[in-house]
Amino acid sequence: MQQATALLGLCDKYTPTAASEAICQSALAFDLVSVPRIARKLKAAAKPVMPCAAMGKVVQLPLPRFARFPQHFETGGTSSQKEGV
């Protein structure tokens, strides 16, 4: 009963009713019944995704941390010598 009360309090605190209903339905669809995890989803939904100033503009995302340089994927090149001869 405490978890249900905590969940109702979170829904009132972080998001409007329609958004909290959609989040709770998706959580139930995936058998997610952990209140702290649902709380994280509700907190993330309450934050704006993009600032209003960046709406309609192309924003370059940062490169992944473990991205490889293009030279890593280069093959041995084209040589006129055949291997094994």
C-alpha cells in the first residue's frame, strides 16, 4: 500500500495526468513494478527534451566515447602484388 501511495504522489508531483498515465501503462506492459524506477521515468518526462531556442535547429551530438577513427577501418590498400606469389 505504501508503494501505491508513493506512486500516486509521484504522478501528482512530476507530470500531468496524461503523461503519468502513459508512463505507468508502459511500465505495466513491461512488468516494471519498482517505484524508484518509475520515479526516474517520471522525473525524466518532467524535464524538457530540448530548450526552446534549439527547436527547429540541427544540433550536432557529441561523438561517442569509444568511437574509432576512420583509419581503423581501412584495409591494406590496393597493391599490384598478389599475395602468395
